Amino acid sequence: MFHSFTGSSRRPRNVDLSGQRKTNPWANASWTPTQSGASKTVAQAQAERERRHREREELAATKRLQKVWRGHRDRRQLRDRRRQEYDALYRHPILSQNVRQRIVQAFPLLLAVLVPARSDDQQRLDLFISDLLSLSLTPSLSLDWSIFSPTSWDRLARLLVRALETRDEISSYTLLATTAKIVEQRPASIQPVLKMYYATLAGLVGGSSHTDPSQEKTRVLSDAIVAPLASKPDNGIPNLRAYQTLAYAFLTSSKLGFLQRRPESIAGLLDLGALSQAIVNTFSAPEFPKNAVGDDLLWLLAHFIALNRVIPAYRDSQYLEALYLQMSFLAFDIRTRSNPPEEDDEYASDPDEDTEIRDFPPLPEYVVNQLGFLVNEDGIADLITRFASTTLTTNHISEDTSLLAGYTLVLLRCFPTHSDDIKMRLFQGDFQAADGGENSILPSVKFFWRAASKTDIFTTVIQQAKAKDKTVPISALLRQDPVHDLEWRTLLLFLELYNFLLRVTDDEDFLPRETGIIPQQQSQATQRIRASSLSLDELKLLVTFLKHLAFPLYYNLPDIMRSRTSERLDVMMGVATARPHSDGTDDNLSSLAGITGMDVLSLRDIVSSAMRALYERDSRRPFLSKEFWLMTAKFDMGMFISAVVLEESQNDDLSDEDEGEDGDGDDPSSASQNMARDRLSRSIDRRRLRTIHSEELRSTIGPRLEVLRNMPFAIPFEIRVQIFRQFVYLDQSKRRDGNVDPDRWRLAMLSREHGSAGHGRQLLGRHTATVRRERVFDDAFDEFYSLGEGLKEPIQITFVDQFGQPEAGIDGGGVTKEFLISVTNDAFSPERDDDRTYFVSNTQNLLYPNPSIFDDTAAKLRSRGITEGSDKWRDATGDLVKRYEFLGRIVGKCMYEGILIDISFASFFLLKWSASGQSTSTDYRANLHDLRDLDPELYQGLMSLKNYPGDVADLSLDFTIADSVWDPSGHRRTITRPLRKDGANIPVTNKDRPLYISYVANHRLVAQQYRQTKAFLRGLGTIINPSWLSMFNQSELQRLIGGDSSEIDVEDLRRNTSYSGLYAIGDDGQEHPTISFFWDVMRKLKDSERRDVLKYVTSTPRAPLLGFSQLKPQFSIRDGGNDEERLPSTSTCVNLLKLPVYKTAATLRTKLLYAVQSGAGFDLS
């Protein structure tokens, strides 16, 4: 078969030349080579050698075991004989003059026999100590030091420490007192067992945790605690090693009840400065995190605060640094465990939010109380006193000022719920500044503004901003450097304070008076706000700094992150040096300015928050020109729109790939507390890393998009509107496979039927609905809520009258417009038939979510006997949330389709739209001025309170607020809610009135409307990408929703009008005379009358933002017969004006205005 094969098929012969006989004739049956006789002999020899070696090792091990046992037996026998000798010494009483001799004889025996775990040896030790103490006339006198050599005393001290380790509290005080006397005389005697000493002492102190020890025991405990801490005799320097051991072996115990109840009994005996230095040294050590265990460091921090509260004189910069390092390291625990979310807090969160933190136990009560001192009025007053003692010069910032700034920033990160209290009290402080040899007192905001504006960072950014052709070298400014760290802390604290100032400042007080004189009749709060405000020139400087600092943080974020990664690699390779970091982690460069958790993204958030607050203020009441905010020089504007659209397309592809990426699925409740903490910490770290990676990737793919989302003012409004429409078109094209036109999309769906088993027709059926005009919103909700994001696709509507008969009309887009406008009119109406008012209006008819609707619904459910938390309760409240969400989708659908609606929303509500799509982690923050749009009376009341010149305490206000709720009687009743923890027992004073005003504004603008707003924005975000909304401020969003409020451009409307019927333009290109009359009349009408005509035809009185070419459907005019007595009529669903043939312009004007003002002449087409 294989003709070319020339080899032999016979198996080759296997010749064995070893000379050994095979014992197995089938051993070589396989093709594998067998072991030769020589190698087999070698293997056998090796096995024999290993056997003999193993036998020798077994024999040697047996000899060692016998030797160890014999040694143990001999030592035990020897110890027993020594015990007999020792017992013989104490068998009979002796004369007092012979006690000294017995002590000398018994001591070496005691050293030889004492085993602390044996109770009889402990009794022998008691006999020896009794003899030793009998040589002193009184127990308080010193021991007879001549009886032993110094080395012997050291050995005795260490022996006593080991004996105390196994003693109970009652039998320990005599031994402890003796040990303390020896250690006091010779502090170095217990250095080898110092950690054991303090750990044992902690256990003894913990034994009296529930009862106060007697005065004598208190003295013994105090002496024992401070005995090893004596300063070195040669130079008087404190023994920092002993203080370190005190801190980490004693103060870390959770059972120091004696210390917790009476810290003054110990604080006065310690050198708290040395304790602070010891803590600083230990926290700065690179190996420190490996020694940190559980909650021990939290107890150390609590005890450290308690001791320093007793003696305020020791609270110097060393104390502050120790406090700063400890809190930086423990920031995660303090932040997540000091204020766990309350289950009954109806405004705190929604079920869909992250709940991992709920599974982690709260901090112990004592720790919480001590930490509370840091953020209460006394603690902040102490902080302000320290700030006031530092002096800011024109040339530099003191290190103390920087340290205090860093400490304050850590406080803000550890206690987010107390951030307003901290900022408010710091805001009220006055500080000393030196300028030109003269000292002046400045408000805190001005103090830190002056300090921040003099930093090299601030100066560099401003100089580069003026050089238009240069980019701010932000990467160089972010490098690890002691000077830059100092400056960043000062800058960050200024921005935090200034953000708070903006929230409590009314527009009237935002810019100081031109005279610079503060009226004396104003309240102290108003005077301070005005004194803290920046001048117009300073505001320009600040805005310039913020713009040019934030821009590279968005546009060049990948380069910045790569630069910091490169710096980290330099440290790892030894090219650069990493400074010890307060949090003890190896990732030193992950934090900015030495503040744990403060990274580049956190810096960007703070800078963006201040920048957006100023921009929102300027949008509401301009103080800068629009051109001042623009940054078009940074881009090639000729290609900007196309480049942004390309970035959005790439960003959509990235989002599709990232969908479904979830957490790690860890369950903290299934592990122990420490494991749960580690797991939660790792989960948060991973989430943070994912955020950093996502932001970096998005900035890589779409740097212009990031600028548009977070710095929209950098690009002109008209260009942003064009980009928005391009984004919508891109999304429509992607979702509809290129069939953007509704009719073409429907045909494409029907053409799929044969290939998709009816899927296309089924899909069209879901987008078709029959709607009753008297229940348009409810029917729309029932028909279309389940579509979700599918509402973006074209829908087909059939209206039916009260008799169930379909109304005339073919939906070519016009009926859809009429449907959407009808739904919004019904849902936003304050007089709905179902007694559900979803939105309410203020005195300017601006709409915002009904603040009391959830409270009213809950009260009605209770009146019907429905239990809170039951299925019926959840169904009712869940249905309300869904309706708000659906309403958000409807408004989004109008914006998506380019349909203008004649609805105006309150500016504070629109600000929440814009904030929902920003990259920063900060949401909308309530401010005083926004209350004017919500409740003018409340706003005026708070303004009167702010300006009240007397004592606010006379007004008997507290930190509570009254909300109005539905009552079964038909009248509304009020319920009182706290604005802060235990608010009913906290009176409002002159000092904290700005905080009270801030809390009231936050409750009314945020808390009361939280669930309504969140559901609405969730629905709106389903249709309109939230990042698109963030491209506009509040006034621009209103124009996007309802059109341009500028004067109607008649010529633009004329250019974009179509004609049909008798008015169709023929081949000659000439208009019908009636049409010419119409445009002549429109040109001569007032702008308000033009708006009435426009609303009569299109249902909205405003033009589209990009002109009437964007009006959908197009504005059109058709003849309405030859009877001049007829009025013009309209079909608003298709923007059609049916205009009878009028012979004169005067008749047309009269009939048109009459029809418009009477609202007559509507029908469907």
C-alpha cells in the first residue's frame, strides 16, 4: 500500500550486556529503556546508605530525649530540694533581728524555685515579700536597698513582674506596691519585661473596672503606672521607650475603668509631652502597621484624648501631631463606625444603596464620647485658640498653621456628619496676621485666603493662566514635597471654609459694600459674613485659580496619574525617598499632602465644588462676564463638536463593556469583627481603585467630555446645545439601527417579523397605547412604565373620549407630542382628581417635588390601619416612587424628542439635575438663597433671624423644625423633627445661628424631597444621560426644557414654516396674499403677543434654543376656508395653524388675536 516504504518492520533486538539474569521475562515488553545492572546496583547502595543514616538519627534523637528528660528530672528534683530548704527557713518564727539574715538566705532559693503558675510558689513569694517589707518602719517608707546588690534588685523586680502575670486583683496589690518601689528606684530593672509589666498592670486595672478602688489602691496603681517612666538621670530626657510601651501595652486596653473614670489621678503624674512624642515616633515607624491589632489603637486614641483634656497646658503642637497621626491612621474606622446609619432615618438612604457598613459594629461608647470632644464646641474652641496663636507673615506659612490645617482636614474626613459644626466654629474664629511689620486680626476665611493666595502653588497657577500658550504644570505641584504638602493643606482648608461661607451667604452679602463699612445695626452673624467675603478682584483671582487648576485635573488626568505612578516606582527602585506616612501604609504616594484618603480625585472634588458653587452664584446673579468663564483657547473649536461626539461614541462602547461588573460579593457578617473590618476595608479599597481606573480611562478616551461634564462654562452655551442634540441623535441612531425617523423604525421592526418570530410586531405592540384624556397620566403609567429605557423608542398613541371612542387623528409624531404635553400637564397639575399632588409651585409658579407627599401617604395608610413595613405599605410607597420615576422619564422623553413643554422648574431643583451627572462625588448642597424659590416666607424669616441684632436665645429656638402632614380630620397637622442629634435640647444661640439656618435650608431643600427627587432623577437619567445634563446650569436647563425666552425672531420662524392646501407655494415662488398679511401682522405684534400666537400653535411660548429649524414637527400653515367670519384654529400636536383666507391684514390681526386670547379653535388632525 505504501510503495515508497523501504525500512524493516521487525522489532530491533535488545541485547543485555550487564551479565545479570532477568527475574521478570516481561519487564522489557514496552519500548521504554530499562535500568541497567550498574545503575540498579548504585540505587540499592544509596537506599542502604539512607537506611543506615536514618537509624543513626533515630539513635541520636533517643539519646537527646533521654538527656532532656534526665535534665528535667534532675532540675525538678533539685527545685524540690530547694523548696524544702526554703520551707525550712519559714517553718518556725524567728526574731525580728534575724529577718534580714533569712531574707539573704531565702532570696537565691526563691530565684531558683519560683514557678508563677504554682500557687504554693506564690505563697512562698508572699512570705519573702512580708519579710522584705518588715524591714521598713512603715509601708510608705523606702525599702532597705543595702540588703541586695543592684543586680539582685533587678532580678527581683523581673521575678515580681512574672509573678504578677498570674495573680488575681485582690492578692496583687502588695506585690505591685513592692514592684513599683523597686522600679521607681531602678527604672531600667524591668526593661526586658516592660511590655509584660504594662500588660499585667492593664489587667489589674481592668479588674477594678466596675468599682472605684480605695485611696490606697489608687495610689499603688498610679505609682505602678508612672514608676518606669522616670527621666534618664544623666540628662533628664524622658524615657521615650518606656512611654511607647505605656502607650501600646497599657493605654490600648479597653478595660481601664479606673483611668476612664478618674483620668486626673494619672494625668498629673505623666509627662504628656513625652507621651505625645512617643506616639509620634511609633506611628512614623515603617513597621508600625504590622503591630496594630483590632480596636486597640482606638482605645489608645480615646485614653490619649482623656489624659490631655485633664491638663490642657500639654495640648501643644506635639500633642496635635500625635492626635493628627492617630486619627489619620484610624480615619477609616472613625468615619465608618462613629455614626452608623439609623434604621428609622427615613431620609438617610434607600434600600438600593450600599449597606456593607451596616454590618460593622459601632464604636464603643467611651471612644465615641472622647472623640466627641474633638468636634464639640470646647474642642473646636481649643483648635481656634491654637490657630490664633500662630502668625501668618507675608513671606511664609508657619508649620504650626499647616499642621492645624491638616488636622482640621482629617477631622472633616473622620466626622462628615459634624463637618458643618467644625466649619461653622472655625469660620467664627479670628486670627493674627503680620503684614509689613504690623499685626492685624482677620476673620478665618480672610486669614486662610491670604495664606492660600501667597503659596507658590497659587502663584504658579495664576502665572501660567496669564501665559495663554502654557499649561499649568500640575504634575510637578502634586509631587511629594514638604513645602508643597504644607501649601496644599492650607489651600484645601481655605476651599472647605469658603464652600461653607457660600452656603450661608445670601446674594446681598456675597460681595461687600463698596464703602467697605459694615453697618453696626446688623447682627454679628451678618457682620462676620460680610467681613469674610472676598472683593470682586479677589473673586476674579480665585475663579482664575480654580479654573486653571481644575482643567488639567480633568483634561490631563491620565498624564497626572502616570506621573504619580512613575514617582512611586522611583521610590520602589530607590531612586527617590518616601517620607513616613501617617496612615502607615506602604502606598505613601496614594495620599495628597500627607492626609489619609486625600488623593488627586479628592482634590479635584474639592476644587470643583468651590468652582461650581461660584459658577451657580454667577448664573443666578452675575458678577463676572460670560467671557470670563470661557476656556475656548484650550481647544480647536473648529473640530470641537465632531471630536466630542466621537468621544461620546467611544465612551458608550466602554460603558457597554463595563456593564455587569460588580463587587466581590464578600459578606462581612460571616466573619469575625477583625476579618469583617479587613474585608470591608479591602472592598472599599477595591471600589476606590475601580473609581480611579474608571476616571482615568474616561479621561483618556474623552478628555473633552470630562471638561463638558464638570466645567461646562468653559464652552459657549450654543455649542453645548448643538452637542446635546448630536448626543441624542447618536443615541437614537445606535438604538434604532440607523432608523432615526419613527416611521422608518416601525417599518424596520415589521420587516423583522419573518426572521424574529414576531418579535418586531410584539415590540411595536409594547410601544402602542390607548389613553383616556381624563386619566392621561395614570393610563400612560400603566401602559409604559414597564418599558423602562425602551421609552426612548417611538410610541404610538390613540386618544379615546369619555365614551371610549377613538378620537380622530393619525400619529405621525403630532399625537405623540400632544400625548407627552398632556401627560406633563396632568402630572404637574396641583389639582389632580386622585388627591396626589406630585409637584407644587411657589409664588413665581416654579415647580418642585411635593415635600410632604410621602408623609401624607404614610399618614393616610396609618389611618386605614395599614402597618408600617407591611406588604401593603411597601406597595403604596413603592408605587409612589415608581410614579416619580416615570414622570422623570416623561420629561426626559420630551427632551429626547426635542419637544418643548411650557413648564418652569425651580432653580434649586434644576441644580440637582446638573449635579447628578458630574464626576465629583459631591451632590447638590443646599444654600440660603435657594430657599427663596421654595418658600419666600421662610426665606424672609431666616434672613430676619440672620440679621437679628439682639440675643437669639430670647427667641427660644432649638434645632428642630415643624413639618405639615395630612390629618384624617381634613386639616393638616404639624410634626416636629430634629435638625441634628438631640436637636430639641440644643438651643439656637448667636454663635450657631448660621448653622441653624444651614440645617433648615438642607432639610427643606434636600431631606424632605430626597426620595421624590432621587426617583425623578433616576427616571430622567434612564432617558437622558446624566452626564449630558451636567453640561448646563440651572437657567440653561430651563431653556433646554421649555425653549428660549429671548425675543421671538419672526424672520427665523418664516424661514422655517411650511405651507399646504391653498397656501402652498407654487412654481412662481410667490406667497399667498393672506400669508403675506400674516407675516406683516406678526412683525408688528408685541413680543408678548407673538408668544401668545406661538403658544396657541405649538403649546409653548418659547422658541427652540437653536432656532425654529429645531421645532418638531415643523411650524406649518394651511388654509381654513374662505369664510372671513371664522376664527383661526390650530392642531398643536403637529404645530399647524389653520388660517382662513382673509382679505385684509386688519381682519387677520383682529381674528388672530381674538382666537389666541380666547383659546378657541383647537382640534386634532
